[in-house]
Amino acid sequence: MAEKSWERNLKLERHEELELQKHTFAYAYTKKIIPSGLRVIVKKTLSPLVAINFWVSVGVKDEEPEKNGLSHFFEHMVFKGTANYPGSLLSRRVQALGGIMNAGTSLDTTDFYLIVPREHWREALKLEVDLLFDPLFDPREIEKEKMVVIQEIHLDEDDPEERLIHLLHQRVFSGTPYGKPILGTEETVKTFTREDLLRHQRLFYHPANLALVVVGDVSEEEVFEEAERLVEEFYSPGNFPFTPFPPLPPPTQQIVNCTMDVRRYYGAIGFLTGGIREDDFYLLRLLSVVLGDGIGSRLNVVLREQKGLVDSIHTAYSYYQKAGIFAIFYTFSQGEKGRIEEEIQKEVERLVSSPPEEEELIRGKNLLRSSLFSALETTLGTAELLGRSDVTDNIDRVVHQFLNLESFRSEDLVKMVRKYLDFERATSIFIEPGA
């Protein structure tokens, strides 16, 4: 007997409901603001490792132009010794616990993480609090570290892909902090002083400006209690520093050509978009997957597989608090830039005349889910996902958007193309072999 339509719909609804419950469980967490103002997020897992990840709402967007790179330099300097663990003693203690630690800086955030076996999570949390709130900032170490960071800047300048990204950000976000390099410049780094670091710490490193994420087989209440005990003496200032983010420049067509000592050609086409706080956030992520993520994406199928115009091609949606960039990157060894960019434009415009079919949408949604669940496979990946989402936006809203992924349709992606991917207002960066 043929299945009735209402029975099929009921089965479909039950399947979607079960999928939603499964995804919700995978992303389940507990969030609490403790009395000191610190936001604490705990996700229980069965892993024998515990990730302790502090996220600070400070990055390049909060720096004065003449102190560009200070957030990144601060991140380096806290590892050079604290009052309780001078020099490399803290790093040695972490290793003695069987742990690893590191940090990262972005346009919006700075984060510090420590991963240890679960029986040492309390001591690890104490060590990380010591790292953030009681660094020594030895003037001799400051001068040594300046040379390390300057070398890091030079290495980035020699990398064509890093230079491509930097030039794209510089042009698309022109006149705003997002156009500045995360590492700073050699000129700004040379000016940093101990007083600069102490002031940076006073302004931004206080409980109300931090989020703590703990992922592992731990008790939520014990984490909340231990976190409050360790940070209660560090009060938040009454008046937070507030630097208004300047208006983003209206998108205009820009073409930048430069040479490097390379053997291939590198190109990028970028478009100014909304950031993580916009409702378009997950739609732009899905559009990026459909258009240029992997061998089955439209740009790969046409420009690389069918026409052989490029060696590689992919899209990337870089999202921040205030804005984002939707970019198409490509490389080739032999060919013509004009022809390649013309074919890219045709494929983007074809998304409007021939919207993605159901198979493309399913592929894109599945890849997005896979990337999320791959991150959730490790304690650190989970902590980073939850921490960044909460500091740059609100974790609950980001999770809601992900759970709403199934509702996205082809016409939604067409709207994103029409709204943002205007080639008459695009920024084109091109690097070719030369002196």
C-alpha cells in the first residue's frame, strides 16, 4: 500500500525533530555569570583531558594606531614569567602536569588555553589565572621579545598568501582598525614599553571583560566555585574604555597589483559583508561552501576541473564583530588573470540565474555540520568554538542560527549574492612573480 502524504510529512517532521535534538545535545553547555562579572561556560564531555580557555574581548579593534600590535605583544609577554613563576617556571610546571598551553590574537579577541589531564584541572586553572593577572613584564624580556615579533612580521611579509590576506583587509576595511595587521608593524613594536603592557592589562584584563570556557569531565558547580574563588580579588573598573568603531568605508572597486619573489600567480577578490552579529552570518557561510569549498563546489568544477584555468580556487568568509569579508582566492602558473576573473564573475552571477539545486544545498549544509562537529571532537576545539562565539557575539544566538540551518533555501543564497557580491564594488588583489 502506498504511503499517504500526511504519513510521509509526519515521518519527515519526526526525523527533523530528532536531528535537531541530536545537534542541540552535541552543542549543549551551561553558562553562568559569577559575582565577579566573569562569564563561565562549561561543557561536560567524557574526555580524560580538560581544556581551560580564557577569552578576552580585546584585539586590534581596540588598539590606538600608534600601538598597533600591542594585543599580540601582550599575549607573547605573559608567557615570559609571573610573580609566582618567574622565567620559564610556569611553562615547566604545565609540562610537569602533562599539559600544553598557548594563545592567539585576532582583530576582536585574545585567548589563552591550557589542556591537562582532568585530575589537574584545578591547578591548571590557577596557573592560567596567574598568567593573565600577575605577569612580570621584565623590561629585559620585553626587548628580547620585540626582536622575536619583528622576525614574525618579516616571515609573514615573505608569505604570498599572508600578504594577499593582509592587502585585502587593508583595502576593504580601509580607515578602520580592521585594516591594521594583527602583529603590528616593525615601527610600532619597537615603541612598546612595560607601561604600555600594564595599561593594556588594567583596561582590558578584568573579570567583566573575560569569558572562561572549561570543557571536559568536570563538575559544573565546582568550576563555577573555583573560578569565583580565584578571580574575586580582581575587580572590574567602574568605567570601561570605549573607543567608537569608525564607520566602514562604502565598497568601491579597487585593483591592487604587486610583485613578489614567487613562482606562481596569486589572486583574491573580496567583498565587504556583515559580520557574526548579523542575521546573514550563517547564510554567508553556506554560500561560501556552495560556491567554493571543495572539489564539488561550483568554482572548482568549472574553473579547475572543466576549464583548467587555475591550479587552485576556494572561497572564505572571514567574520568579525563589526563586519566581514567574503573572498575568492585563486592561484595559477600559466594563464590570464582577466580571463580567470571574468569566469569567476560568470559563475557568481550564474548563482542568481541558476540557483543552487537541492543536492548542492544538502552538500553545503552537511559540510557545515561536519566542520562544526569536527571542532566538537576535541576539548580544545569545543572550547575555542564556544569561547569565540560568546566573546564576539552571544553564544546562544550563534547556536540558534546553526540549529536553523535546515530552513535555508536557494532563494536565501540568491539574496546574499545580490546583496553583497557586486563586482563593480569589489576589491581585487593580484600578486605576480617579480623582483
